[in-house]
Amino acid sequence: MNSLGRILEFGYYSILLYSIFNSILNKEKKKSIEESSAAIFSDDLMVEIVSWLPVKYVMQLRCVNKFFNTLVFDPHFIQMHLSKSTQNLQLSFTSFENNSADFTKSEDWDSRWITLSIPDLLLQNTVTISHLSDSYYRLSRSPHYRWVIGSCNGLLCVYGNSWPDQYLYFWNPAMRKESKRIPLFFDIYINRNFDFSFGYDNSTQTYKVVAFYVELNSDSNPKSVVKVFSLGDNSWRDVQCLPLVPLYCLLGINDFHNEGMHFNGTINWFALDDINLDRSAAALDRCVILSLDLSTETYTKLLLPRGLDKVPAGYPPNLVVLMDCLGFCHDFDKTHFVIWQMKDFGVQESWLQLFKISYENFARENLLPLYLSENGDTLVLGNDRHREAFIYNCRDNKVEKIKIADRTNWELGNYYVESLVSTD
């Protein structure tokens, strides 16, 4: 958002806050509408107005009176505010900075959590970064390392490492609230084939973390340990072991970012349908999507479209969520980038090939869809290896590079909305 836009936004919210304060003062003075030219809002109208405010302004109202202090923690209002916030969708990422000339020293790298406005991204073809200069949003500085596992309804799940301690915690950046640390049940540096995924159980309205590690031995079948942690609990619970091994574990490409994709109360991974197949020549038509239902905590195998070609070495398929549908993307014959969408979750016949984009204007490696507009005309793509992002106009097949100065890790990206969801 440009400077003029920020000034107008500040002015708009300032007027709303002034109107609310003025209404409260008039009520407390017990002035009738006839005796005062100032408007007096009903409680319902004030709640409606406040539900449209950004979180920082809502939190400021807590000091006004008991009504607003209670309102902020009311479950109905939290959901009401969240439904409005989803209309202001953002992309969140991890941004990296190096503090020395030696880029090989990990201790010299800083990382921080940043957000990008999608409307600004599409309208201005430039990246307006939020939180870049605020030290509160710093994730890592040696010897403490953290990264965001996932984002759901304004709540983030974060992995932290302060040697020898490894832990997770829940974080609401908009409210500046964090939960207590949750100790891990394994060491990620010993069990390298692991995953953390974060999602929401619609049936119980509970936020859950799914964590597992897989032991791969050449002389025996893979073994996995899977546990679930629910927000509000104090311990990990065992759930059924993985019936299939996620593809990235078999290909040995885990680079310390989560591979499980949360979608509509499920966590999803690519998996090879037969563990005895040649892993180096894994074909997409021998892969499935392994889906864990967070409500029943049981697994389902989702079949992919028929007739898919081989997965190129070093460039496996990626699961994505676009336009409220689960999908995936993959390379095609080293000439095109293909994106599929499952219109009806769980139904193989509902797969639709959305795009088949030539690499003519892109670097082939590590393309990742970040956002697709509601009308399906504009696609935002990230290239993690080259630290680039693009806006692809689907109608006229035009590509524009997004201007960005920092080293943004696109594959650690999440959708994000502000919310009042509690970390407890």
C-alpha cells in the first residue's frame, strides 16, 4: 500500500474510533438523541462496526470500558471478526538477511516473518512488505532459530530451536500473543524424515498440530511415529501410523519445511502407492495423495488424474490450495508447468487441468503457485531457487516480474488473515 493509501486507511479507522468513543461518552452522560447532535450507536451497531476494524484498533478499545474488554474474548465476536478479516487475505513468508560478507555462515543470517498485501501485489506489481523493520517479528538470530510451520485463521504454529531445546508454540502476531512452549517428542536432527503440519478440526473447532518422523531402513519396511497435539491440551497423543510414506521422504529432499498441506479439516501429502517401486523413477501415475482427516484422525488415499508422466528428478510435484480447492503442480517434459485442481474433494473424476504454462518466460526449477485470483485470470508464482516472483496474466499469456529486494523464501509461504483467535 502506498503512502497516500496508508494515510487514507488511518484516517478512515480514526473516524470510526472517534465515532465509537463519542457514542460511548454520550451514553455515559445519559443524553437523549434530542438533547445531543451527536449520534448514539446501539450496542449491536457498535459490535458490527468494531468487527470491521483491524486487530490493533480492536485491542485499543479494551481500555475503554468493560463491554469492549469482554467483547474481544467473546467466541461469537471472534468468529464474526474473522469472517470480515478473510476478505483482507495476505501472503506471509520468511524473509532472510545476511549481516556479513560471508553468505556461508548460518550464524550471520537473520530471518523475520513478513506479510504481503495481495491487492497491492496485483494492482501495483510491487511488493509492499509489512513488519520488516519491527524487531518483534524477527524469527531467528543465532543461536535461536524458528520457522513458521503453518497458518490458520490468523494463528501461526512455529518451530523453535534453542539448543538443546526443540519446541513448538502458537503465535497470534496481530495480538502479539504467544502460547507456552510445547516440547517435541523427537529430535529433528536425528530423525531427518519428519514433518509438522498445522490445521483446524471443523467438527470440534480445535486447532491441531500433526507431527511425525519416518525411519527408513534398506533391510526393512519404513516405520513411522505420528502424534497429534490439540490447542488447549498439555500432551501429544498417538494416532495411527502412516499407511504410506510421503514422497519427499523417499526422495530424500526434506529441507526443513513442512510438506503437509492443510485443506478443509484435512492434512495432505504426496505418497508413493507402493513402497517397493523404484523411488528414483517414481511416476505421478503411481502416486496418490495421502489425506488425514483431523476430525476422525484416519487416513484416506485420494487418486490423481489418469495418464500422468514421470516426475523429474529433483523436481517432485507440490500440493497447493487455490481458489478454495486442493490442487497440485508438476513439471511436464521440461517444457511446461502444469497446475491441476480437484473441484470436488476426494473425487478423482473432478480433477481439472487449470494451466499448462510454457517455461519461455520462467526459470524451470522450483516454480510454486502462491495465489490465484477469484476470477481465475491472474496467477502469482514464486521461484524459490532464484528468489523471484511473477504475476502471470492467464488471458493474454503475459508475465511480469515482481520487484523485491530481500531474500524471501516462497516455499515457506502461507495464507494469512488477522484475527482475535486465542493462543491458549
